[in-house]
Amino acid sequence: ASISNDVWTHVAVTYNNTTSILGFYVNGNLVNSQFAQRFASPGLNDFNIGVQGHVNAGNRFYGQMDEVRVWNVPLSTSDIQENRFRTVNSTLP
């Protein structure tokens, strides 16, 4: 999937802990999925947004992010499509 500069794009990544599958979505459409053994390994607690690979590898995201949501369940394609324009009402501690 192509992502254009200067255009709002919804990007979502899902991870299913049972199957160890990462799903990559652009504007609500699944564009790729792959097995992610790294995430299934015990003791790996790093969670980085905007960095490809290790934090010190220099592969950083250069751009703007409007908001980030982290869900505690794997979302289906229909869940992502239904929620991509929805405002989340939450209270921060």
C-alpha cells in the first residue's frame, strides 16, 4: 500500500498473541500480515512507536502522528474499519 505525503492516513497494526500474527492495515484495509516470533518470545517488553527495529538503530519515523491508540485485544478488520474515525472518550490518570 502506498502512503502519500501531506494526506491523512490511518495506519493500524494488530498482534494476536495466540497466533503470533502481525496485521498491517492502511485506511482500514489489511495490506500485509506476517508471523512475528520476536513478539512471542518471553522477556521482550519493548514497545516502540515510530521506530523500525531497535531504538538505537537510527530507523526513526519522520512525520506527524495525530493520535495513538493501544488496545488490549486483537482487533478484526471490521473493528478497525468501525473505529478508525471514532473518537475515544477516556480519562487519563
